[in-house]
Amino acid sequence: MTIVLNNLTVACPGTPVAVMLPFNGAERSNLLAAIAAVNNPLVHFIDTTGFYDTQWGGGLHPTGPNDMGKIAPQLANALRPILYKSLAERA
């Protein structure tokens, strides 16, 4: 993941990168370690804990109401400040 993030930040300089925790919580420590290793203020961790409600369907991947009713608004709220900051700095 460190290589991917380094390559991404080189290929897209000045662009914020959001690294989302998988909805099942897997790889948290590895993702955080990769982000720390990259040490770039434009690389952000999005903690998706609680974004995915298994009662709404989907055993492995979110489906139906999870997508639009639960995940999308929370993801938009997490990304909005990152994107606003990026746009403000470019102005």
C-alpha cells in the first residue's frame, strides 16, 4: 500500500487521496502504517466504522439501502472537508 500511495501522490501531485477502511474493518493497522510511511498531508484515512449496517443486506459487500441510505451520506460528510480544503488551497 505504501508503494501504491507513493506512486499515486507522484502521479497526481497536489491531489488529496482518501484511503477508506474496508467496511469489515480489515487491514486497519496496515493502512494506517502505510499512510504514516508516506507522510504526506494530502493522504487521508477515512474510518468507515459504522458506515455499513449488515441488517440492511449484503454479507460481504454493501447492497441496497446501505449504499444510498447509509454509506453515501457518511462518506460525503467525511470527504467534504478534505475536498473543500483542497479547492480553497488552489484558489
